[in-house]
Amino acid sequence: MANAAFSPKDFKAWVIEETTTGQVYSSPPIVTAPVITGSMFQLDVDSVAFPSLSPNQVTAVRTRGGRVLQDGDFFQDNLIKSVEVSLSGTFHRDAGTTMLMQSVTGSDLTGSVVDVALSGTATGVSGKYGIAEPGKTFTLVLEPSDLTDGFNTVMLGCLCTSFSISADIGSDSGLYKFEATISSGQKPITNNVTNPGGTAFAADLITLQGATAADIYVGAIQAPVLTTFSVSLESPAVYTGFAANGYHSFARGAEFTVNSTATVKYDALTKPLYHNFNNQTAITDGNLFVIPQSSNKCGVSIPNGALSEVSFNEGDIMMLDVSMIGTSDGSASVIIFDQAS
């Protein structure tokens, strides 16, 4: 019965750590490892961009009779492809969101709330699909509100390739938001009807108002009047080889990038930023960008880096738009998400 009419807001997003990398099931669409009926973590999403399946199709007209594609010339491969999905929503200090941060930084997935940092010597996670290596990959389930008239979309062997946190005091009073891109080199399951189960996202919300204003740093300037900020990490996934369910192996691209932006009031405290960018010749060593939060929230810090842009924002009040890039000194973390203390 085709009775349901779905809204894009009707779909939930769930994640769970895999103990074996990639697709493990007795026969699709029954997922047996990991079991998705329990122990999953729900993400607080307000938008899900469903993956483009992007199969490899050959539709070139061959030298047969006529100039129209013949039945026998059509070819489609559904395995050797990477699949991506984008999520955005409200940031929570919880195990599900932490899993995304751990994945993008190349940290072991723990299924718990911990501090997350990108090592100054990070090389990223790599491996082979179908191997018992816990802590490397995760499963994503996109669940409709009605599994009678809709199917779950299940992506296994996932890596988070992009993650950002942002807040704007003029939008939702500075509520922390997140965006993430998730990638897999395995064929997704598109007809699963298992009811996912697990832990809903955390109830507590984090706002920019909760930051310790006196200890905020933007471009190494302490305690500016801050209205917006964002931090983002990028770590592309790459795939190679072939196996029964898709690519054989997964790895990370050649570069991690860490960027941050902030908008601050232009005044006697922040006026050096424009001048500093004009005369910058070296990395800022320590307190480049810091947004501290109280205990059991999520503070963010980028110790070392450089200004990548400083420009005037000519609104009702003159502001500065400041962009920064994080760098490594070879030992200290490039970015730290302080959640556990």
C-alpha cells in the first residue's frame, strides 16, 4: 500500500562502529555485522542529502544496425564506485557526533564521548574491506519514518571526509551546528527494512553564549567581541582495487586541512589583525584560535597556524572577517575538541 507521503524531515540518521570493515551480511538486505537493531547512535540532523548512486554506465552507440543504442550494448556496473552523503544539523556532545569527529581526524572510533584531536603527524586511516579491524569504519543508516512504504538506506564501510562546527549569535542565538560528509567505497543497501535501535542524540545544547568570552582568541587576539565562528576539517577518502561488494581497499588522501573563520568587532583590540595580515611572514605559535566552553560542553582550539584572510565587513557595525589555517609544529595537535573535561 503506497499510503505514506514523506517529508525530507521524516528521515533519521544513525551511526555505529564496525568491528569488521565494510559490508558483512548473510544476504542483502539483512545486515548482520554490525547488527543495527541496537547500540546505534542517532544524529540530530535537520537535512539529509541522500547519496547519488552514480553507477558506471556504458551507453555508447555501437556499430550495429541503425544509430540507436541496442539492448545488447548496454552495460552497468554497480560496485566500483564511491558513494557520498551530506548531513547537517544541531551539534551535540554525544557519542554519535564524536564518532564523526574521530573518523575525520583518523582517530580510533570509541562509541563514547571523549576529547578528539588531529595529531600533528597524522597520516589517516587505511585498510582493506572485510577485515576484522574495529575502530576504523562505521555504518550509516538513513531511516524513513515508515518502513512499510519506505526502505532504509544503509551505507557500510564509511569514513567521514569533512566535518565542521559553526555558530552565529544572530541565528538561533549562537546554537552550535554541524555539517558532515560521509563516504564509502562499498555498494549501499537500498532495500533494508530493519528497525534501527540505539541511543538518541544528547538533550543538552551548546551555544556561543556559553563560551568563556575572556579566553576567546581569534588570530591570537584575546577576548574580541565575537559574533560568528566556524571550524572545518577536510580529509578526502580514496579507494582502489576490487572485491565482491565494491572497492578492495580504502585510505585517506594526501592532505588534511584545518580551517577556521570568525567575525569580530573592529575596535582598538582587533585593529592589529588587518595590519598583522598585511605584514605576516611566519606562523603564529600558540592560541591562534580558541573558543573555550564550560565543563561537559565542547571547546575548540587551533594552537598554531596563520591568517589566510582578513577583510572589513561593512555592516551596521564595522566588523572584521578573519580566516585562519591550522598548521603542525611536528608534535602538538593541530586542532583539539575538548569534550571530556
